[in-house]
Amino acid sequence: MRVTMILPALTEATSPLFRPIKYSLFPPLGLATLAGYLDPDDEVRILDEHVERIGGQVADDRPDLVVIQVYITSARRSYELADRYRERGVFVALGGLHVTSLPDEAAAHADAIFLGPGEDTWPRFLADFRRGEPAKRYVSTERTLQGLPPVRRDLIRRERYLVPNSIVVSRGCPHHCDFCYKDAFFAGGKSFYTQLVDDALAEIDRLPGRHLYFLDDHLLGNRRFAEALFEGMRGMNRVWQAAGTVDAILAPGLLEKAAAAGLRSMFVGFETINAGNLAEQRKRQNVGRSYEAVARRLHDAGVMVNASFVFGMDGDGPDVFDRTVAWGVDVGLETATFHIMTPYPGTALFRRMEAAGRIVHRDWDRYDTRHVVYRPRGLNPSQLEAGYWRAYRDFYRWRSIWRGAAGKPRDYRMRHLAYAGGWKKFEPVWDALIRSRQVLRALPLLETTLNGMRR
Ligand code: B12
Ligand code: SF4
């Protein structure tokens, strides 16, 4: 059987807003996971539009099966590709987060759609398809990561990504924030589950080089699992990055174990510095926690902070941007990611906004956390968009980067400057590396930087 798997990009990678380096970070792990279920004699390839123009490759492509992973921001493009394949009589399977949120919309462009994670439904479909009796809709209910076939990393062209060693050892998260994709995607079964520790360690062991990026929503979400994983990773000489929540970082002992196993940078969902917003978004694990203590604890453990903030919640007024940036610079955050609040279909936030008549349009292209797609309360849409861009500019000014780094010990000060500067200040260098397919060459530099400028 011949199979083409496609991860379409949000704007065909031609928009001026497209930052090549942001999209050349991670390979299509979801599709490589699904490819693991195919037979060894199946002919399969993965196309990732974030790192290549795919027009020529899909123009006359007539495989037996096309698989497209659909995110909200790439839905339009995904449907366009799906329609073209179907016109040619090729069977099209659509799955992923957006298909799960809006199955009827997706079904109009597919021969089969998949709701939720694919580990149970995909092998079932493959058996049906080979028998010539595929169903139109597959809904995931059985959730386990045990006994899975290995991820087909051989299909990933490592040289196209800065972080080819991305890995997930769990799915979902134990929390239930209103704006998050998670509850909708995992409806109908468990919404947080992990691999067996030994399987996770074996997968880590298979990855070449030193650097790892855990894409798990919350790597610290199951303390027993996390402790055993970090214990097993000690001595593997890895440096790695991951995401975790405020409460888990403050929990005594766990962070130290992670740092001893090689954790060097952590993505933290602070979301907002306005306490009232947290209750509104059911972000209970953040309520009443000292964010200063979180930043201090991470820095004391030698871990850089990548802080995530959302602007436009109902408690935010026009001062929220400057206050957030000032706080971040004061506590020495190395990097920050800002978002305009975006109600994704299927979430509790979307339902609440829709019931209140506050959703202004359904142009999914603009549900990219850079545009205002709802009626905000405490500030108007143009203030919100302008403030969002200003926050990025102000946070990544050299003056702010110097100030944030200033109070740190020498090695960590250099690391802060190199990491924040490298990420935002050398765009032409990244572009040149990406264009010449050399981006992977920057990985040793990333490893050295993460390691406090030491090899
Ligand atoms: C890595 C990542 C990225 C990477 C690359 C994506 C990639 N290479 O896959 C980059 C940096 C490019 C990125 C960018 C963005 N991202 Co992003 N990203 C992620 C992240 C952290 C991990 C994805 C991942 O690899 N998961 C692990 C794999 C194993 O799971 P999976 O991909 O979901 O695949 C499984 C299932 O979905 C399913 N499946 C998927 N497709 C199909 C198809 C079929 C036929 C079948 C059967 C099954 C199936 O089976 C797979 C195995 O179970 C997720 C968070 C998350 N936990 O998913 C956010 C996430 C997907 N991103 C999100 C967003 C909003 C964005 C941005 C818009 C952010 C921004 N402001 O720029 C952009 C735009 C992306 C785009 N192209 O449209 C949202 C998506 C919301 C939505 N409803 O679509 C998420 C959920 C984050 C969040 N919590 O809000 N992202
Ligand atoms: S903690 Fe993060 S991943 Fe978990 S539900 Fe909240 S936003 Fe989603």
C-alpha cells in the first residue's frame, strides 16, 4: 500500500508573519507515530509543509491513502489539499485536534475522520481499509501507551529541524483549564496517561545526540512516573527542555530531580498576572501561588524559564501588557511567549463566549493567538492586538534582556543573553541556516547554551 502523510502549514508558509525558525523546531511526531502501525512493506512518506514547499509533490500524487493532520490554523489548507486528493479519487483520512473539535466540518472533506488520539482507532481503521470496509468515523475511547510500535523516526528528515529529538512520554494533563484544547480532545476516555517508565527510557536511549525536548503538556503531572523517569535518566548525559505547571514546580523535591537528570529550561503556563483571571479560567493550580517563587526556584535549580502569558481575559485592562513585561524582566525570565486569548471550538471558553454572543467570526486562519476573534471586556480589540505586539517588542529589547540577565551569576547571565538573544535577535541567520538545510548544525550551540555555556 502507498501512503502519503501530510502536516499542512498554517499559511502555506508564505505569510510575512511566518517565522521559519519557529516552524523548523519540531518534526511531525503525531504522523510518525501513526506511521509506526503500517506494515513494513507499505510505502510511506511524510510531508511537512512547515519546512518544505509541497505543491509539486502533491500535484500528481495518487497513493492508496492520504493522511492529513489538522490543526485549527491549518484547517483551511488541510481541506484544500484533501479536496484535491478526493477529486483524483484518492481516499482521504483526516484527524487531529481540529477534526475532533468540529467533526462535521471536517467530514465534508474526508472519506474517514478520526476523533481523539489515534492509538486505538488507527490500527482498527487500517484493518478495515485493507479489508475494503472502512467506516466514515472513528472515535477513540481506549487510552493506553503500552505496547505501541516504535515511532517511525526514520521517516523524519532530521536535518530540517533544530530539535529533531522531540518526544512525548505521556498524553494529556491532569488539569482542566477552560481555554485548553485538552478536555475536548480527550473526551470519551482517559485524559491523562503515561508510558511505562521503561518504555520511555528505551525511547530516550534510541535518540541520537544529547538534546531532548519533551512535548508533553505536563511532564511533572504524575509525580511517581516523573520521579522514576528522572531517576532512570540520571547518568544518561542528556540536556533537555519540558513543560510543567506552577504547582508542580513548587512541590518540594521534584524539580531538583528533574534538574539532576538534565532539565535546563522549562515552559511554564503562568497565563496571567491578574489573579482574578485565574478563577474565571478554572486555572486552579495557579491560584494563590507566588509566581516570583516559581521563577526563583527554577533559577536556583539552574533551569531557564520560558513563561507563557495570555492577554485579553476579562480582568485585563490596557495596563496588562506593560505590567506583565515589567514583571517578567524583574524576575529574570529568559524567554516569554505571549498569546491573545483564543477560544478554540470545543473548549468551555468557546461555549461561554458563544453563549454570550462574543465570538466575532469563525475564520480559523485567524485563531492563531495573534488575532482577536472575540469581543474583549476591559480593552478594545485594537488595543489588545497592539499591546500584544508591543509586549514582544518590549520584552525582547536588548535593554530588557540585559536587565533580566543582570542579577544572575556570570555563567547564567551569559546563558540568558545567548538564549534570549539567539531566539529573537538573529532572524536572518536562522533564515539562512534553514534555507540551506543546515539548521541542525546549530544544535550543539543550543546544547552548550542550555548547559550554562559549558559542554
Ligand atoms: C509541537 C507543537 C507545535 C509545533 C509543531 C507542530 C507539529 N510538528 O506537530 C509548532 C511550534 C510548529 C506549533 C505551532 C503552533 N501551534 Co502547536 N503545539 C505543539 C504541541 C506542543 C505538541 C504536538 C505534538 O507533537 N503532540 C504529540 C503527538 C504524538 O500528538 P499529536 O500530534 O496530537 O498526534 C496524535 C493525535 O492528534 C492523532 N492524530 C493527529 N492527526 C491524525 C490524523 C489521523 C488520520 C489519525 C487517525 C489520528 C491523528 O493521532 C496522533 C497520535 O495519537 C501541541 C500541544 C499538544 N499536546 O498537542 C501544541 C498545539 C497543537 N499547538 C497549538 C497552537 C495554537 C499552535 C499555534 C497556532 C501557536 C501560535 N500562536 O503560533 C502554531 C500554529 C500551528 C500550525 N501549523 O497551524 C494548539 C492547537 C489548538 C488547536 N485546537 O488546534 C496546541 C494544542 C497547544 C495548546 N495547548 O493550545 N505547535
Ligand atoms: S495545565 Fe496546561 S495542558 Fe493542563 S489543562 Fe491547563 S492549559 Fe491545558
